[in-house]
Amino acid sequence: MHVVTVVFTIRSEHLDDFRAAMARQAETSLRAEPGCRQFDVCYDPAAPTTCFLYEIYQDEKAFRAHLATSHFKTFDATVAPWVASKLVHTYERAWPLP
């Protein structure tokens, strides 16, 4: 399994719009992408402009397919001006085994 984590720092004036767009993105990814196994969206209660994603894809190919979808491209372009920073890491899940 291919794991992706993302930490966004959102500009506070765009927080509500970002939250709505992120919820739509997560729901669409899970519904429309067979290789997307998990898409968790978390916010830090102590720092509400910090958003953490934990995504699991069947494999790296499924993640690359995710990046090529129109819904991801639209989301990415829409939220880009709302984001102060974005940090992405990828991993291969070792446990539990698929």
C-alpha cells in the first residue's frame, strides 16, 4: 500500500472555503477512485489552520492516477491561493500487511 501524508497551513481568511473544498475532495476521491482506500482529513484543534491528510492508495500507480484526475486538478488549483504552506510525504505501508 502507498501512503501519502500532507500537512497544509491554510490562510485563516480562507479556512471555511478550504474545509468545504477538502471535504468534497476526500469524498470524491473515495467514491470515484477504486485505488483510493482511505482519505482521512484532520484539523488541529489548537491550530485550526493546520490540516493533516492521511491517504492510502492501492499502490503508487493508483496515487499517480489520483493526481491526474480532473477533480484533483480542480481542487489543487482552487485551494492553491488559500494555502500558506504544503508539505507532502510518501511511504510504503509495512504493517498491517494488505
